[in-house]
Amino acid sequence: MGELESKIAIVTGAARGTGASIARRFAEEGAQVMLGDVRDEAGEEVAKRIGAPATYRHHDVTSADEWSRMVDATLEQHGRIDVLVNNAAVLHLGTLDHTPEDVFRHVLEVNTLGPFLGMQAVVPRMREQGGGAIVQVGSIDSLVGMNGITAYCASKWGLRGLSKAAALELGRDGIRVNSVCPSGGNMEMYGPWMEQLATIATETRSYTDNRAIPGEVPKKVIADAVVFLASDRSSHCTGVDLPVEGGAAAGRFIPGFNTL
Ligand SMILES: NC(=O)c1ccc[n+]([C@@H]2O[C@H](COP(=O)([O-])OP(=O)(O)OC[C@H]3O[C@@H](n4cnc5c(N)ncnc54)[C@H](O)[C@@H]3O)[C@@H](O)[C@H]2O)c1
């Protein structure tokens, strides 16, 4: 029997990258999955590849109306909602000086307001059912600060605060709210900045090298952590930030010091 047998889940931002991996792992573990995204062609393709347990719907997480429609469609098709995975997000690489106001607003709308609207949309139903699990895909950037990603960092710390408050408010309704905090996932997220990053390749490599477990974290490993927090095995975990980042937030790794 799978870890998520017969559970009904909504996964946002599931048209590619980590979200697509989460949807795939959920289906492997026995869940029925509603995939949402704004990239419809890619989303349809991911659902088709997963097969019968997956349904794709256009779903912009910044719209309360679209959340309503996603919840209605899920209930119509499956009759309940056991798990919400707030995975959809956008990145902006830019310092405080290079982050225009409209970009800052957009990043917060997708990464922080989106999950807020999602929780507001599913919680009444989860309460009626007697419980549910909400898993946020945060980031190492919700655990420590980082320069050059001002808006993203603010949005992910906001999401973390939102999750702590919601975990405290919803625990007595049987609803758990936890976060997976990865480093890495999908390089497509860096798409518009790849050329710029190539010019500072040595410095950016130190980002993944100078940690307890060096290198990129595979998407499947991030998805496995989401499966755990969505499953009944984590029944007494709430308000948790689960880092999946090779120990990057554990402290400073100084290569030379390992020889002392
Ligand atoms: N890529 C990384 O290095 C990294 C690192 C740490 C955490 N994360 C987090 O992992 C999660 C998944 O990111 P990813 O790496 O797969 O990146 P990604 O860019 O490949 O995936 C994000 C998905 O969200 C979708 N999306 C964007 N705006 C949306 C909206 N308004 N409504 C619905 N969907 C929307 C995109 O279309 C895309 O399919 C995100 O929460 C991200 O912040 C990523």
C-alpha cells in the first residue's frame, strides 16, 4: 500500500520541475492528484504522462476565484480534499536596488498571497472532513537570508510566518501545516538569468559546494519530503520547516577547516 493511498491532493505549479515531481510521486504513492498551473500545455502533458490518477486544470494561484473553481472541481470529481501542496512560485534575481515595485508585488502575490488564498479555499472543507495536510514548498531562503534575491527571500520568509500562524490556528481542527525548505529543484526557474549567472559561475558554484552535502538536490528527494509531510506518518508534525538542502542552513562550511 502506498503512503498516500486514496488521498485526494491538489498540487500547484505542477506543469514542470518540482511540482511535476511531487504530482508524480503522489500518484505513485496511491493519491489522486489535481494539478494546477498557468502553463497549460506543459501541465496537460505532465498529467497525461502520470495517467489516470492525475487531472490538470488551469489554475492561477493569485486569483481567489480560480482557487474556488479548483476546489469545486476537486470536490465534484473526488468528493474530498486531503492534501494541499502550495508549490507554485516565481523567482526574481535582483538586489534591493534592482527590484522594481511591480516585480516585488508580483513575487509576493504568487509566492505568499497564493498559498494564503489556497489555505482559505481548502480549510473549510478540511474542517468539515475532520482534517487535512497542507504542505508549503518554501526554500532555504525561508530559513536564512541571501543577497541578490530580495523579493523572493521576503516572499518565502512571509510564507514561513504564514505557515507557523496557520499551524497554530488549525491544529485543533486536525489540519497540519508544514513546509519543505529545499535548495535547488529546477534550473528552469533561473531561465531569464542563466547568461548572467554563467558570468559568475565560480561564485555560484560555491553556493552548492560549500555545504555539508555538496551539490544539487534532486527533485525526487524534495518530492519524497513532501510525501512524508502529506502522509499520516507525520501525524504529529505541524509548524515544521523541513530543510532539504544538504545542510546549507546548518551553518558555515569552510573547506580548509575540515583538515584541522
Ligand atoms: N529551483 C530552485 O532552485 C528552488 C530552490 C528552493 C525552492 N524552490 C521552490 O520549489 C518550488 C518549485 O519550483 P521549481 O524549482 O520547480 O521552479 P519552476 O519555475 O520550474 O516551477 C514553478 C511552477 O510554478 C508555476 N507558476 C508560476 N506562477 C504561477 C501562478 N501564478 N499560478 C500557478 N502556477 C504558477 C510555473 O508555471 C512553474 O510551472 C517553488 O516553490 C520554489 O520557490 C525552488
